[in-house]
Amino acid sequence: MSLLEIKNLSVQFGRKDAPFNAVEGLDLTVNEGELVGIVGESGSGKSVTMMAMMGLLEGQGRIVADKLSFDGKDLLTISARERRKIVGKDIAMIFQDPMTSLNPSYTVGYQIMEVLKVHQGLRGAALKARALELMQMVEIPAAESRLSAYPHQLSGGMSQRVVIAMAIACKPKLLIADEPTTALDVTIQAQIMELLVSLQKSQNMALIMITHDLAVIAEVAQRVAVMYAGQVVEMGAVPGLFRQPVHPYTEALLSSIPEHSKGASRLSTLPGIVPGQYDRPAGCLLSPRCPYVQPNCRQDRPALSPHGEGAYRCHYPLLNKETAR
Amino acid sequence: MFTFILRRLGLLIPTFFGITLLTFGLIRMIPGDPVEVMMGERSLDPQMHAEALHRLGLDKPLYAQYFDYLSNLARGDLGQSLVTRENVWAEFTTLFPATLELALCAMLFASVVGLLAGVLAAIKRGSLFDHGVMGISLTGFSMPIFWWGLVLIMFFSVSLGWTPVSGRLDLMFDIPPDTGFMLIDAWRAEAADPEYNAGAFKDALMHLILPSIVLGTIPLAVIARMTRSSMLEVMQEDYVRTARAKGLSPARVIFVHTLRNALIPVLTVMGLQVGVLMGGAVLTETIFSWPGIGKWLIDAIGRRDYPVVQNGILIVATLVILTNFIVDILYGIANPRIRHAK
């Protein structure tokens, strides 16, 4: 049985009669201990999906799904109180900007211990010992003295380590890392990624890694979902998906990696931006930007078709074609 | 934290000088002098007028008078009232508890109601309650104090007869002013002699209600609006989302993670309201015949009682500065980023 199973999830914002689908018909499964990557441009609905699943949208978005279950529990029908027992304990999330993700008014130690108090009922010396242990697990030097530090006294990399310590405090079954390195220096990025991957292995957590960094995903993930404009456009095992992308969008993402444009005078790009609320095309969402677009792409929205272990959403998949890198 | 306090203290010195210069200058800009007011303009003999002014040291050039004033201050001498011949400091300490009692009750009323209304309005943003609170607080903020006071007296005291019209205590009570705080004195007197002083505490309380509401209305409006907007701002912060992602209860998210940070600007505003309270006390005390500092100063200005006006205002201003100073320190405690700033 999968740890996380999402079937046909849609998240709508705005007025009921003219809703905007930030996420539309999304399917995703994550197995225990598995590392799944989610990639896609900004605005493709990666974060919203995860926030919806954790119940963090707070009445701003309407969530509709055929199935949304975690560890055998139905997250759609569960009460808010029951959900809070899962969120922060069995599902934890790491956010993009560590400098703003920690409360400036409380010490690092307090914020880590808060999770342990609420979910595990730890008190006194055991509480402090566990917090210290967590700080050491995320490789924070001088962990003991750092417990009483305030977030503004830490660097971005250190803050992100604290956020990670907080997230893994209750040994979650699923950790969601939402672009955990975007706000950090390049030198720190690799360290944080390495830490996350090693923790995932040692704690045997499932990890959903949302990122723009395709190279990291290719290296560490078992499966990857490519999202575009609120839909999963291609899904497959790694490295198959990277070797032989089937969807034109995946292909375009891969060819925009600088290493793949060696020798070319210009970096390969996909012109245009992700369609927003008012310019969603009627047909395939990629049709205005797709280099292989055909007339019927502009009218009919393609459904998800299975392909090997994964799936794709395209009328004219690049099945028998050499990839145009 | 220590250097933080030292730096703040250093800023007090120029402020203090500014106040002495202002009070000294402003009272002398008002036409007339103490002798003229006491004797009456018409019957005043110029010879006697000059002699009286000379006796009071008011015939010296202004800079010399200012210098005298400062050197007296430096010796801790706040002078005597020209009218009552009483020591200014003694008069102040006698009257101040009445004002302090009123101001504290007004601030308590404003803070409790203001914070509660602000937090609830922010949580229920866009609801009828939210619009109601904001509308009422805007009305409260815009209302002239003297008019509002008179309306409340008309309604609650005259029409309904629920509260007394003015003063601190009914004349039938004779309470020794031990602490100067009528609530405490009345309570103690009633405890000491329950039969003779029956109902003294309740009477003192009833006398306090309307003035406190009148004086607290503007701070209440400011605090409620500030709390609401500050809460709304902090609720958008990433760390509040983090708190919710930790699976904390909504109450914990609001009161521990949001309110604590939202309070920082509210605290500053509350400190600034102390100045507003002192200004408001002048009007409120006049309307309710409340024997406090505000009424004392108004009377002194009318009599051109220079030492009382100069030093009374100086004391009040010092209190306002000190309160803001304390607020600054509290602010440093509430916000570690400020405490550690170099």
C-alpha cells in the first residue's frame, strides 16, 4: 500500500462561478521510504498541492479530490483536530526561505521543543536532550549553545538546518521539502541537499523533493513528477524519464540545463511563461509554448496516458523520436 | 541589553532640555502676568505692579529668568506656587494619585477591550464583527473628548441615574487619603469600619467608570485598529505557516506565534498613548471635576502661576518620557532583534 495516495486532486481559488484551478486532476503516489521529485516552473502548482494536502491553505482554496489518503487515513474527511495530530508529526514540511520560516521572537530551542511537547508530550530533561540530539543530527556545530540562539543570530544555512531538525523531530513518515535550497548560497545548497538525502535514508522517511534543480533529482530520486500549470504532465522512474522524456515540456526543461547546451551559442529556452488565471488555453495547457504543437492540441486537453511505470499527458508524445537535445 | 538602556538614556537629555525651553517660553507668550491676573488689570498701580514683579524675579531679562529656572531645577528646587505659596512638588504628589488612578483604569479598559477586539477582528477578517469594530473605533477616535464625556453623563448619570455625575467619591463618605488611590483607600476604610463606611468601595468604583471610559476611548480605538492591522500582517508571515505546519492548535498559532510578534508595534503605540492620556486627562478631569493634575494645570494656566505651569508640565512630560522609555525597554524584551542591535 502506498504511504500517500492522491487521486484527481483539484485546488480552486477565487469565485465559485469563475474558479481558477491552481491544481487540476493531479495524481500522485508516494511509497514508504521513497524519494519522489516534483519539478516544474514557478506557478505550476507544486507548493499548492503540498499545502492543500497538509491543510495549510486555510479556507482560501477549495480542495476537491477522488482520493487523498495518507497512511490509511482519509485526509479529505478527517477533522481539523485529527489532521493536526498527523501534520507536524507524520507529515512534516520544510519551506523555501529559512530566514522567514522561523519565528523571530523565540529561541531555536523553544521552537524545536514545541513540536516535541505538542506531539510526543516530552518534558524536562528528556525534552532538552532530544532537542539537542536533533540539532546534532542536522549537524549544527556547538549545538548546545545554539539552542538558546534566536533565528536572526543564525545564517541561512543554519536556519534551514534548524527547520529540518524541527521537521524530523517526531520521525515523520513523509517529509516534504519545498525548494529547500532556493534561498541559500550555492555552496550551502549542496550541503543541505546532502543532509536531506542522508536523513531520508537513515530515518527511512519518504521524501517529496520540490525543486528546480533537475540534476539533484536525477541523482537521488527514485521517481519524478513533472508539473506544468497545475497538472502532472509527465511522471516516471529515474533515470528513464531523464534519458527518454516523452512529454515536450520535460524535454524543454532538460534542454534548458546549461550543460546540455554546450557548444551552442545560446542557451535553449522555452519561450513564454506558465499561463495564469486569465490566459489558460482551452486545449493542452502547453499548446501556446509547445514547439511540436498541432491544430487539435489547441482544442482538446489531453488525458493522462500510462507509459511504462509512469504516465504522460500529451497528444503527440515523443515516443519514437530521438530527443532533440 | 545594558548598552541598549544606556543609549536610550542618553537620548533623554536633549529631550529634557527641549521641554524646559518650551514650557518656559510658551507660558510667557500668553498675555498678562501673575501679578496682573491676581490684582485685576484695572485697579493695578504701575508702581506696585513693578515692585511685585521685581519681588518675584520676573523683571529680569528672559535669559536670566531661564538661567535661574534651570539652576533651581539643577538643585532639585521646583519652586512654589505664586498663588497658594505651596511647594509645587508637594502639590503635585498630593494630586497625582487621582490622575494616575484614572489613567491606569482608562488604560486598562483600553488595552483589554482594544486587544481583544483587535485580535478577534483580525481572525474574523471581513466579517460583520470586523466591520463593526473598525467602524466604532473610527468613530471613537474622531470623537471630541469633552462632547463624548457630556453625552455619557447625560445618558448614564442624568437619564438613567446609574453613575454619579462628578467627583471621586460621594460627600457622605470621609475616607483618609492614605495612598491617594480612592479605590484602595475606600476598600481599606470599608474593611476597617464596615458599618460606618458601607458601600464606599462601590461608590468609588462607580465614580471611576465614566471618566475611565471617556479617557480610554481614544487609546482604545488606536489599540484596536493597530492590533488588528498588525495581526493581519503577521498572520501572512512564513513562520505562522510553519507554526501551522507543525500541527499546533489554532489558539497556539494565534496567541503564541502571531500575537507575540503583532504586539511589538502595539506596545509602542500604547506607550505613545500615555501622552494622549495626559492630554485627555486635562479635559476629562475638567468635565468630571476630578481633582487631579489636569485640573490643577488648567487652573494654574488661568492664574499665570508660572512655577506651577513650568514645573507641573515638566513633571508630566518627564513621566511621559519615562513611560516611553520603559516601553522601549519592553519592546527590546519582546523583540530580540532590537535588543541585540548594535
